[in-house]
Amino acid sequence: MRFFSNIRRIIGTWAAYHQKTTLLILTVFALYSYFHFGLEVGSWMLTAWRIFAIALLLLLLFSPLEPKDTYLVETKETPQPEIADKPENEKDVDIIRELSEEYYLKTKRDTVKDYKLFLSKILSIVKRTFAAHSAVIYLRDQGTSLLRQMCIVSDEEHVMEDKQYMQDEYIFKEIFERNSSFLSNEAEEIKSLLPYYPESVNILSLLAAPVYINDEISGVLIVDGLEYNTFSGDDIHFIETYGGIIAETIVNYNNLLEFENSTRLFSFFYEVSRGLNSNLKFEEILDLLLSVMQNIIHYDRLTISAYETGSDQAKIIRIVGQVDDFPEGTVFPLDEGLTGWIIRKRKPILIYDLEKDDHFIPRYTSKEKINYNLRSFLGAPISYHDICFGAVTVENYKPDSYQEHHKKLLVMLANNFGVALERSHALQELEQHATTDGLTKLHNYRMFMQRIYEEIERAVRYNSNFTLLMLDIDHFKRVNDQYGHLAGDKILTQIAASIKNNTRNVDFACRYGGEEFAVILVETGLEKALLTAERIRKNIEHLDSNFKGNTIHVTVSIGAVEFPNSSKDVESLILEADKALYRAKSEGRNRIVAYKEKSETII
């Protein structure tokens, strides 16, 4: 049975490559069958010849005479060379090598789709070569013990597709323990080894080989048959050769995929870098980071934590996904959890499966509840040179979700955002120097002029109002002359703090110049504004400024004007506030004067 199967297979393969020759042989045999060509009619030689011719004709007719292009991928530019004078199995090996080279050199492709289609073509040739009932390839996920069915070619109508198994079960256990090929012609043994058939299928022969990549078993190639001894020990060499070719294909595919991913990521990072170089503010950088992370790394929870400079703790400032007991704003120490370690050491962490550890590893603090729902953990510091701004971490419900290439990607991304944050911080400092008074830390005159134009525009657009206060320290020159400029500076900072403490966050306070201050009370009418002004005046009046054993008391005069009034522009509004302030000075100081059209009201 085995002998005739091999003869039929050899003749069929030869006929597929030499169709014209085969046709000629068939014709000659037909002629010899009907014409005796000198042989004596009725002789035993003629009878034997005809029996031989009929037998050979039947073998040729029922052999799988298929055209070459059913399993050869030909291109118009590069015709397939004829392969001759080789055993049948070696011919198929050469065919697959050519397919592999062509696949790798193609430039226009759907990578994943073409990869699976190519594996299907290889398995079709493997199945035909071994006269198998099915041919299957399983590949192991990188860094795991999980094998995933990549492709199956079978004559069986009902097979289990797209399944995955552990390497310590079924036929995979035999391959990984032996670290070599496996052959069996025992029906009962085979039945317990094959995972892809229903129980009704009776497989009588099995041959499997490991697929090695970088000297490690990365997959298993399997063929099976419905007849006893479909495979023999001689077939082991050939299936291992096919396994090697599949390994080459996988490596080529991974290289191609890595190249495509690198190209895509380079383009992506270029766009991100352009965005990061756009002088973004801190919150805008965080928003961009979240947007980027959604596109390149799958996660069930993402956390961004910020290091509190000069302390031993950090704070969660953004969280997406499962919150648990650690919402945004949670402060945690740097010496307990994984995130603190990332910030403290300024190094990334990759944990394939948190559940595999003997004890629970906290994310933030040793007091947090045990949570094994999130299995995979990956984190990287957001840093620039020796400065660490915080950390970004991602977690996934599935174990082994993140690998080394994910870690490299996250580190690259975090470094980019570290540069952006440093740039933002530097720009913020420059802006602060340009808009803040160095002594009092209030806004400066430049910022005041910008803000008052904005408030007038807003009041006109929304039909609202605001009140402007102008303050001047009474007899401030005497303080500088009697106690020195350092004493004067101390008083200026105290008055600035008093103004800040007695106004709202939405209000605007600035050092207008010298010993003068200005306050914009947003969406506040004159009546309420005068109450605020009085609170400021009284607070300053009761300030005790101690300087070198001396207690210094000062007072302020305040002019107030509401917008809208008769003023239509910034210059006239400031002039009216100055008029009210001058009136307060001339009327005895330490008082408030509210400007009204054609009159000033003294309080």
C-alpha cells in the first residue's frame, strides 16, 4: 500500500512538471496498445505489453496531474526556473524557497493577510507532498508558553480553527520534551495528541516537527494521515526541512513587520514631535500623551503620576480605566510601590504577569488592596537628563500583554514627553519672568495692560462690568529714607500678600510701578468693589512690619472706578482711577475714593 502510494505520488509530481512529455507518452502507449508494431498477434509478449501499458496509463490518468501555477507563484518579470533531476520532496522544498523569497521581496502587500495566505500555500504543498489528510502549523507567542494555530489545510470538513494551547499539552508536550520530531502510527496514542479534530475522526498516522527560531522552539508543524504507516522515518528529514523553511518565512515576516512598524512609528513620532515643539502648556502635553497612548499601546488602565519636587512622594494627576482606591489627586510615597520605584530609580519596569509572584506587588503603596485583575504591568519614567517629572504606567487584564518592544516604545515616548515638559517648564519660567514682578511675585505692568484690554473687550461683548482699584502707599518715601530700601522692599511684599489674600482667584492684582498697585475685580460692581477695597485698606493699616528691631506701620490710599461708565477706552479708565486716587491723597490719605462721572465719592 505504501509502495503504490509513493509510486503514484512520484509519477504525479513528474507529470505535473512535464505535461507535454506526459501527453506524448500517453499517445505512444495508446498506439502500442492497439498496434502490435511487429509483435505476433496472440503472443504472450504482446499480451504482457498491453497489460503493462494499461497499468501505466491508469497510474498516469489517476495521478494528481495539476498545472504548475496552482502552487507556484509566478511573476511576469521573473519566470520560475525548471527544477529537474531532484527527488520529489526536494523539488517542493525549492518551490517553497522561491515562494519565500518572492514574498519577502514584494513591495505592495497587506502584510498580515499575505503572511497567512503564504503559510496556507506552504501547508498545501506539505500536505500534498506527504499525501496527508491535514497539515497544521502552530506558533508560540513570544515570551509565553502559549501556542496559537496560525493555519490549517485539511480534507476534513470539521476542524477546530484559531485555537490556542499550552506547550505542555497534546502533541506540543512531546515536541518540547523531546526537542525533536515525533512519529507515531498508533491510533490510540494519536487520538490523545491531536487537538484540532472532533472525536469521530480516526487518524492512524502522525508526524510532527519543531520549528526553530534562534535555536529555540517557536512552533510545531504537524501532518497526519488516515492510513497506517502513511509516514515513515525517512519523512522526518523532509518535515524538518519544511519546518526550517517556515522558520525562515516567520523571520522574514517579523523583519518586514518590524520595518513597517518602525516606519509607521517614525512617522507617528515625527508628528508627535512637531506637536511637542509647539510650545504646549503642561495640561496640553498631558492631553497629547493620553491621545498618543490610545493609538500605540493597548491598556485597561493608564496612569500618569507627577513627582513633587524636593519631596519623597508623587501624585496621580491622570488616570484612565480602572480606578480602584487611587483616583486622580492621590499622593503616594516613592519607597513602596512599582510607580515610586520607577520615579526614584528613573528606570522602566516590565512585569509579564503580576499573579506569578509569590506575594502581591503594590502599584503605589503597601496599604493598597490586592488586585490581580490587572495582570500585565509596564511603566517608564518621564524624565529629561537628570530631572524626573514623574512616570507613565499601563496595565492589562491579560498576562504577557507587553513585551520588550512595548517597553522600548514606552521609554521612547516617555523621553519625548520629558523633553516637552522641560521645554514647557523653561518657557513657563521665561513667561513668568516676563509677566511677573520679581519682588512681590504679583503680575507686572506689562501683564496689567494686556489684561485690562481683555476685560474691557469681555465686558462689552457680554454686557458685564468690572471695577479697577488703584492703590498707593502713603509716605512711602519716608520709609525708604528712614529705614532703607530693604525695609521698603519688605513692606512692598507684605502689602502684595495682603492684596492677594483679600481678593479672589479670578481677580487680577499687579504691581503697577514703584509703590503703586492695581487690582481688577472681575464682574464686580462698584458697591461690592468698595467693600473689598475697604477690607484691603484695613488689613494694611493693621500690619506690623518688623525690621531690625523697628516696627513700621504704613497706610494706603485707594481710587476706584467701575466699567462701563463714561470711559470708552483703557487710557481714560486709568486716568479716572488716578483722579480718584489723587483725591484720596489730597483729602488726608488712608481712605478710598470712588470715581463717578463729574464727582468723586469719598469713603
